[in-house]
Amino acid sequence: MSIFEAIMLICFGASWPLAIYKTVKVKNPVGKSVPFLYLVLIGYIAGCLHKVFFNFDKVLWLYALNGIMVLVDLILTHYYISRNRRLNL
């Protein structure tokens, strides 16, 4: 296990709960880049697959946790975009 990889994932992962909180609080994801969120999610999925197939270790759980948080933010973003369109906000 690389301690530097773990630190990187912990630092990146610290920002996702704040992003999710902001999305829920504001209920208007204006300024969020949906393509960026998809790219980040794909990156975390690729990190998980690498850990599963080539270098299985505990860091897999950090990739998975970060991926889940990005997925939650992405789902909330899509939800609020469609909700705001229905309400004409």
C-alpha cells in the first residue's frame, strides 16, 4: 500500500462531503460541471478496477468511498437540475 496514494485519496475525499452538503443546501447546482463529475467518477472506478485486478490493498476502500460520494453528488445534481426545470427555476 502506498501511503502517498492513501493521503491523496483522503485529501480528495475530504471535499466531496462539502460538495454534497452544498448541493443539498442550495438545491440549485448552477455552476456544477456534470461532465467533470462523470470524469472523476470514471477515474475512481478505474482506480478500483486497478486495485482489484493488479494491486489489491486497503486503498481500494478509499477509491470506493470517494466514488460513492461523487455518485451521490452526481445523482443530486441531476435531481435538482430536473426539479428546477419542472418548477421553472
